[in-house]
Amino acid sequence: MERILVVMVRAPVVSFRRPMDHNYQRTLPMPPPTTLLGIAGAALGLSDRELWARDSPLRDLRVSVWIEGETGRAYDMWTVLKIKGGRIAERSPYFRELLFFADYTLLYGGREELLRRLEQAFQDPVYALSLGREDELMLIEDIRWGEAAPGEPRFRGTILPVDLRQRPGARPILTPGASFEPPVVETLPLRFRVDAKGIRHPESPIPLTFLPLGLELEVPGMPALQWEGRNFTWLNSSPSPTSRSSST
């Protein structure tokens, strides 16, 4: 068993831009690991430099997420104004994909002292908490403590730290009338490095597979924890010794 902090959140509109998109900015279906860490850092009042420092208080925080329900989807056109010499020199339009009425369960693991500090921070966050861009504010609906038990490697509506296309033996568990989109695979950083000018540089990139809610997938050999009937795996660390010993 592993003690976890569970934070249930919702937001009217969210977006998590895929890093290689420019004029047509698609969204990831769930917040990636850096966003999950950023939310925790904002609650604690950490600056960008403090959050991503080598001695960050969240250095060993484990994160995962799953989606609670299907979201609406829309496309919005934005215009970037390029300024030269104090004047608008060019207008550059682009489309951005948005998700509406998003409900997520954020899962955090680590030292209990850190999780208790994080629980208090989520109850009274220092900075406003957002999903995606800073103006896409989120509402915390509930904060719970949980005991995650070893689970089966059957996942849906969550993120796996693997390129599913390269995973042998993975198979969908289909039911009559099931409707779902294909999983999204993207290589994303697990953390950032902030240079002297305050510019963030991605570090520790890994492939991540975003599983849709309507698709349940069996992935043999994937470490799994279970809470409230849902299976998940940590995105930024190997399973804890407690999890490994409990499953043997």
C-alpha cells in the first residue's frame, strides 16, 4: 500500500498545447507531468526558479492524473500582434484547440511530510491555480487521502510513461458499442531548467501515451497502482519499494 494525496479539480475551459504545434495548436487531453508539478508549486508559492531548482522541495514528488468524464472540444482563432519600432508590423492568426468542462483527478505521491504540506497548500493556495494557460483557472472540488494498492496493468483515461506503439503485448479490451479516439503519443519533458535570464529549457524528455476514457488497455509489465477502482502509474519515477514489495 502507498499513501497518496488525491486532488479532484474541474475547469470550464483548459488547453495543454502540444509542443511542436505552431499555427494550429492542438491540445493534449490531460495535464502533462510538468503541469501537475507546476500546480503543486503554485499552491506552495514557489517561484519558477525555486520549482525547477535542483534542490526544489518538489524534487521527489510523484505525479499522475486521470480524466473523470468526456470533455467538449472547440477551436478558437487567435491573433498575435508582432510589434516593430513601436508599431504593429504584422498580424499572425492561429487556431487553438480548447477543452470544455474538464474534470480531472490529480494524484500525488512521496514523503508524507511533503504531502501534508501540499494538502494545506491546496486548501489555501498562495497563487491562483490554473490548468494550461495562466488565465484558465481551475476549481478544487475535493482533497482526499488515499491508500493506493497494487493494481492490474489495465488502464483507461490516464497517462502512461511509455510509447505505446513500441510496447509489445499491449492490447485493447473492447466492449460492444465502444467509441473512442486513438491514444495520443507525445515526447514531453519531466522537468525544466531555468537559466540566468529566467528562460525555461526542457529536461528529461520521455514518451508519454495519453489514453482516452473510452479505451481500456492492458499493458503487460507496466507497474500499476489502484485507487477507487481505477489503475494508474507514476509518470516521473519508478514505483516505490512499498509498491514493489506489496505486489510480490
